[in-house]
Amino acid sequence: DADVTQTPRNRITKTGKRIMLECSQTKGHDRMYWYRQDPGLGLRLIYYSFDVKDINKGEISDGYSVSRQAQAKFSLSLESAIPNQTALYFCATSAPRRGDYNEQFFGPGTRLTVL
Amino acid sequence: AQTVTQSQPEMSVQEAETVTLSCTYDTSENNYYLFWYKQPPSRQMILVIRQEAYKQQNATENRFSVNFQKAAKSFSLKISDSQLGDTAMYFCAFMPSGGYNKLIFGAGTRLAVHP
């Protein structure tokens, strides 16, 4: 099945460590997004990309970087993790030009804990 | 800047009864999309229902319906004949028309359906 996958699903790391969260999709969508979810705050946009040459900062990009290695892959990096980056991270894709009514399709999420 | 407000952090309902979740938003745009997402304990984000702002008719999907009041900038979700499987976090989200189709989420409402 066409899908959005995220690896790892859960990760515990220590302050100061570099960590990468990966997202892959088989939907053939050109638009990809990274969100983080915190209790009481909902989901907030970190970065988004329309294609491999188009990367944009979202609402809360400080402390994060991304790489769009291919149309199907969009990775999120924390160069030096800190405890307040403990959150649930979601990748999403969309392809409005295909008539999907702008729906975003979400991956299963990555639970990240920074000690 | 657009904002989405969900004023009910938690709600509960008895099985088979009806419950309404509230959502208000702030925007100066005339064309946009509104969504309700469900997040069960599995943490997967599931699209429940969508509404295009240019459509006056309220969207309906089986037991789920919305009350869209454009002038009041209100977008409530009604769940009829509540089922135990409806227990989840529900997020209201706003998407401007055009541009990068970024989603702006509310903080969420945690719904518990009791037998």
C-alpha cells in the first residue's frame, strides 16, 4: 500500500547528541512537512518542502535542520538535542494538484525523548 | 497570522449519545479549508472531515458532521451515536487556500466515550 513511513518509531537520546528522524513516502507526493506535537499545543510546523530544491522554515525551526534527499525522502535533524525537544514528531505529505483537496497524509509519528 | 482555538481541553460522553466539539479560528482570508483530525491512542492522525470555506453546505461523513459558521469563524464537530472507538484526541485545523498549504492546528480536545 502507498504509505508514509517514519523511522525510528521511538527514540531516547541524551542532551547534546545529534539525531536524525527519517520520513519516506510511496504516494508520489511532491509536498512534505515536519510537525511536532506537544501536549496543550497541538501540532506545529517545523519545516516544509515542495520539492528537492525547495526547503522552507516553519513556525518553530530553531534547533532543527532538514534534508530532502529525493522526492520520496525528507529527513529532520536535531544537531544538538535538548530536553525541550522531547515531543512526538510527524511527517506528512500532500499533492493538491492531484485533486486530493489539499489533504495531508501523516506518518505514524516518532516519539523522541531527550534526557 | 491565522490561529485556531479549541476551548475544550477534555470532554466526555456516554456511548450512543451526541457530543459537539468546538473550534474557532481567526483569519483575514476569504478562501480556505478546515479540517477535523482524530488521533486515537495509536497516535495515528486520521482525517475525519473537511470543509471548503466557499461551500455553504455543512460537510457530513456518516456519524460526523460540522456546523460551519463563516461569519462567526466557527467550525464545530458533531459526533452522533458515539462509539467507544471514538475515544481519541480531536484536532481542528485550518489551511489557507493556495501557497504552501500549511496546516495550522488547534491545541486539541481529548474525548472520552464511556459505556
